[in-house]
Amino acid sequence: MDPTMSLAFEAGSGVSPTALRTTVQLIASGVILLVFAWAMLAIFNAYKEERASLMSATWSALKVMVILAVLFFAVFR
């Protein structure tokens, strides 16, 4: 975004584009981390209640971590 567009955006919305981007990134990060924690707890509870084997729980946790990394890459690039 060039300086003219940035100034026009700030004049129209009252917020600078960088502040808005930072706010959206922080909110998205919080939601992503909450979903990640929920998924990891679900995997742990399934293992604890013997609904999933150790191998299955490990693979599921690995998949969730890869998805977490991809989502953070998409949010912060």
C-alpha cells in the first residue's frame, strides 16, 4: 500500500492500516491458539480414556501442529 492509499484509509476509517493489521493478527492468533488447545485436549482425553492408541494420538497431535504452523504462516506473512 503506497502512502497515499494509507493516508486515505486512515482518513476514512480513523485507524492506520498497520494498527488494524496488528489487531486482526492478534485476534486471529488468539482464536487459532484456543482451537489448538481444544484439539490437543481432545486428543489427550481420547488417549487417556483409551479411545485412541498412542500411535493414533501422536499422529493426530502432529497433524494439529502442522495445521497450526500453516495457519500462523498464513496470518503473519
